[in-house]
Amino acid sequence: LLSGRLDVAAYVGLAVQQHAIYTALEAAGARLARQDRRAAAVVLTELHRVPAIEEDLRHLLGTTGSPRPPVLAATRDYADHLLTTAAHLTLWVAHAYTRYLGDLS
């Protein structure tokens, strides 16, 4: 990816996995924000990635005419785990930190 050698289809495959992950992470964060007043300091909608990923997928799938790739089983398992972090603010923060900052770097 960073070397620029992946084609559009490979990037779309990655974006589909990221969409599943961020959808779960952001849903868990929203649930935490409703249930735990401390969450307001760390659940920041300004960081949400789902709308941008969806826009990218709409554009990229429209240019390739390809069907949307499936979410991998490992991605689904991770997304399911992320949903469980809504019960534990510290666990959610650890995953959010990894995703939002790790994915940027």
C-alpha cells in the first residue's frame, strides 16, 4: 500500500475491512457515550471515519464496476470484539487509540 504497488481492487478490499472495523468501533463509542459520562472526553465524533470510508467506497466501486468484496471472517471477529468494548471504557479507549492513531501513521 505505502509503496504504491496495490491496485484499486486491493485498496477497495482494505477499505471494506476498515469500514467493518470502524462501524463497530464507532457504534461501541456511541453506546459508551450514552452510558458513561466519562466517555465524553474521549469519544469524539470529529474522529469518525465511517462516512469518509463510505464515500471512498462509493467512488471507487463506481469507477471499477466491481462488486463490493466480502468482509473477512477475521475482520468480522475483530468487529464483534470491538462491540464488546462498549461495556468497558478503558478497553474502548485502547482500541480507539490503536485504530485512529495507528491507522493514520
